[in-house]
Amino acid sequence: MSTPCAADDFDHEDTRLVVVFADMAGFTTYTETYGDHQAAQLATSFAGIATSVLGPSDEVIKTLGDAVMVTSGSASAATEYLRRLRGATARIPGFPLLRAAMSEGQLVKRGGDVFGATVNTAARLVAAAGPGQVIADRAAISGVGNVEDIALTPLGFLPLRNIDSPVEAFLVELDPR
């Protein structure tokens, strides 16, 4: 297969970060029940909340409908970001539960966006998460050892759409009791 452009032909930064995807569980049903305008307002509110709880190494890369994509400088920073995000949305009566995923690895930053296998893995892992769940890959969980009040449950190797090999995944419980 030929490539449409040479990889060396563009201004970019190669970096290692944690990619976080978070979305609202049941958003399609919410849209069907309350209509497009109400759903758009909820998605806009969620994007604002996601931005308001950023930590020093966190950056909102983009919003995609009812989802946000954030990068964090470390897995522990990403975990704390998700804890703040969940806490902020949980204080709003009737706010949908969140689903989230974290993947750590190399990526390409260009023009305010990020690209690469790490991004793809995080996007696919969030689709595997249930309401209220956070799923992380092996690389991400290796960096959360210093985070208090979390529990990790191995989920095995998950086959993910358009990812060649199954990904070792873990359920991250942010406040186990």
C-alpha cells in the first residue's frame, strides 16, 4: 500500500502521553428521549466540565459529540483527572454516568491534535467500558501505582475493532469500597 504523504514532510512532535477518552453512557437514548437541542446542551455542559477539572499536565484535545479526548502527562495524572471529572458530574442530579478509557504510549502531536496507535487504543477501549467504568491498557496501569484509593481488576486480552492484536486491559476502580 502506498502512503499519500511522507511521514517526514510535516511539522509535528513525537511524544509519550496518556490518552483519555470519556463519554456519557446512554447518550443516544438521552437524545431520543429529550431531543437534539437538550442533548447538544448536555454535551456542551460536559465539555465545559471536562475543561474545568483539568490538572497541570492535562489538555483537552477535542470534543466529539458526547465525548472528550484529553491527554495527560502521566497515568497518575490521568487517573486523578478522571476522578475529578467523575466527581464533578456526579454532583449534578440526573447527569449520565461516564465511561472512560486510558492508554499510554507514543503519539504524534500536530496542530493541536494527537495521532497514533495509542489514540486508537484509547478510543476502542472506551467502547468496551460500561456505565461508570474506566478501562486502561497495561502501559497506563503501570503508572498508577502511586495513586491512592484505586483497585485494578484484570479483564484479560480484549479484541478491539481494527486493532491487530488483543489488548491487555484492566478495570480501574477509582474509589473502591
